[in-house]
Amino acid sequence: MSSDGLLKALNDSQQYLDFVQKQQLSKREAEWLIDTTVSNFAQYYNSGFIEYRKSVAEAGDFAAVEWTGRGATFRDVLGREYIDCLGGFGLFNLGWAHPKVVGAVQAQLQKSPLPTQELLDPLRGMLAHLLAEITPGDIQYSFFVGSGTEAVEGAMKLAKLYTRKSGFIAAVRGFHGKTAGSLSLTGKAAFRKPALPLHNNIYHVPYGDADAVEQQLRIAREVGNDIAAIVMEPVQGEAGAIVPPDDFWPRLRQLCDEYEVLLIADEVQTGMGRTGKLWGVEHWDVAPDIICSAKALGGGVMPIGAFMSTPKIWSVMNSNPFIHTSTTGGNPLACAAAIAAINVTLEENVVEQAAEKGEYFIARLKEIAARHPDIYTDITGKGLLIGQHFVDDEIGYAIASGLFKRGVLISGTLNNSRVIRVEPPLVITREEIDTILNRLEDTIHELYSSLSTPGLTVMSEEHVVALDKTGIQSSSAVA
């Protein structure tokens, strides 16, 4: 690196830090920041991201670049306000920048941002204690990481250490992360194939089909494939807010006991109240052997994940405390955020809010879908993890685009682009929900009014609507 290059980096970094310190921007500053952000993403981060996030180019003359937010609303750098109906794919259960969570992190920041790695850091122990108090069954021990995929990786490792087996059963269209181990569980070819070969001895079954799980366990036993654990989401999030039959999770628990395999609940997206219960498995009164958490655990302020289990299973970790470590996992700032997030979730009855608001939201969406059967196929979900299922991808793109233009941030799913996910902060108000619904109706009416335009046809006998991609730009319709 030349001295000129280092000098430029010094000057650029100072300019960027100046913007970090700013609370308000002039119009000229905002426009500079937008241009710089788009350029940096295109040249230095991921050029495909700009094209993929069509909403960047749909906000008028200037791209939408996020700036600040509170509750269920946020503003971009030009001051345009949006209702957040996406919630950071599950990050913002408590809304944007909840003051109690931010305050806890700020207070800890003044003392110790990161641990020594040698002394005992108190917040890690405090958070582990709280999680033992709020998790189902005999869960008692926790290990902290920085993300959901790390939590799943840790759960897989723990299951293998305890059972001394290597195999796993997961679900088709399930999503568990994109690092090598968790990706082997993820049930979508588009993500798996480019990285093959992955973890071996992995088997996928249709989600919600307990008979298929039993058959796979029986076959594995007969042919000698050793299965360490079954890994499932309580409600499939990325697949489109898919709720399993009510007997599915109880049957999983029964089968795991019968075949002596562990049951891992991936609660990365469903945990911390998202589905109207503190943990998704509580809808069916099931206690897993291992639980994974992340996303909302950090209160929408800090990244943190965890995998948790019972004393019996955790004994393989306690016997060698260095068998699994993370330099920055469970750092004091992240633990402070998570402690505050648990406190706020319980103090403000956020779980009950999710249940009540979700019931209302789902009922209203079903009414809308019933009035428009030519574009809707289903409404699914629990609590405020909801899927709007459309007849094809292009309808989903058009709906997401129309809502974005009307100041509602909404998105599709990683596994199914024709499903528009509704995953707002759990603190969203009833009035904001009604506003979203009204803007959805407006978007649908605009869609119908354009049916006679060139490039768009309706084949009602097949309930298929084909939209010209050049005529209707998509928003951030795919996560």
C-alpha cells in the first residue's frame, strides 16, 4: 500500500466518521451520502445487491438510504418516512432503537466494550441465567455467538458431541443459515448447490409431515445411518410463514425420544415473542433438547445469538470448557442489549401484543385475500410472522413495489419470492396496521387498473397474472 493510498484512506475515514457524528443532514449532504452509498455498494461491497434491491431505484430521483428510526417507523436520509413491515427479518421485535436497550448498551460502553477473554465477565453470566428462566423445559446452559447461523452451527456440534452421532434430519424449504454446517440443513437448492459438498449424512423431509420424519428415522436405523438430531423451525419463516399441523411438534418430541435422537428447535426467527408466544414451540407445549436464538435477542440494537441446552447434554461442554469458543461472542455490549431486550419484552407484554395484533392483522389480510382470489392463494402465519401468498412472483413484486412507493417497507422471502412477508416490529400500533392495510388495498386497486396496459395480461381460468417486468419494477421483494 502506497503512502498516497494510506493518506486517502485516512481522509476518507475521517469524512465518514464526520457523518457518523451528524444527527441531521442538509439536502446537499444527504444527496452526497446517497450517491456515495450506492457507489460504495456497487464498487466495494456487492454490485449485484444494488440491482437486486430494486427499492433503491424506486424512491424517486434519489435512492432510499436508511438513516434513523423509532418504534415501527424509520426515515431515510432525505427525511422520507416509512412504516417498517419487515422488521429487519426479525431483528426489530422491540422496534427501532428502543431507549431501554440503547441505554443499556451506552452504559456498558462506558465501562468495558469487550471482555478480557481471561477474567469472568458478569453480563454473560447474567444473560445465561435469564435465558434459563425463560426457556421451556430443563434448558439451563447457554453459549453466546454473534449470529443465527453460528447458533445453529453450535447446536449441531453440541448434538454430535453428546450423541457421538453425525446425522441430521431437516425440512425441505427450511432455512437455518448459510455457513457450511447450517447450510447443509437449509432446504433450498439455490443456496446449497454452489457450495456442495456440504456436511454429509443430512436428510430432508417435507415440513409438517411427521410420518416422513418417522420413516426417515426408521430407514436410518435399518441401514446404519446414525442420526444425532432433528432440526426444525417451529414456524418456517423464509419458506413463507408456514405453520405445521398441531400434532407435528408433539410427534417430533415422541419420535426423538423413541429413536434416541435430540430435538433442536431453530428459534432464530420465531423466538422472543414473534409468533405470539415467547418461544414458538410453546404453541404446542413441547420442550426441545436444544434451542437456537438470535435476531431479536439483541433487542434490535446489537447482534447476538445463542444455543442453549439441558445440564445433561451440556455436560460434554463443561468437561472441556474450551471445546467451543468465540472471541467476540457474548461480548458485554451484546449481552447488555439482550438483558434489556428480555426485560422490555416481559415488562411491556410484547408477547401478548404480538398475539393480539397478529390475530387482527391475519384476519384483515384474509378478508382482503378473499376479495381478490385471482391474485391471492393463501394467508399463513402465527403472531406477527405472516405470509401473503400470491399466484406468482410478479404479483409479489408488484405488491411490494406498490407498498414501498406508498411508504411501507415490506419484502418477500429467501425461499419463496411469490410470498410477501409481513414481519413488523411487535410494538407496531393498531393505527399503523390499519394504514398498511389501506395502502395494500390502494396498491391492489392500482394493479387492477393497469390490467389493460400493454405487457400485462390476466388468465383468470388459471388464476395467473403475468406482469411485464419492464413495466412494473420490483421492490425488495426477495430477502
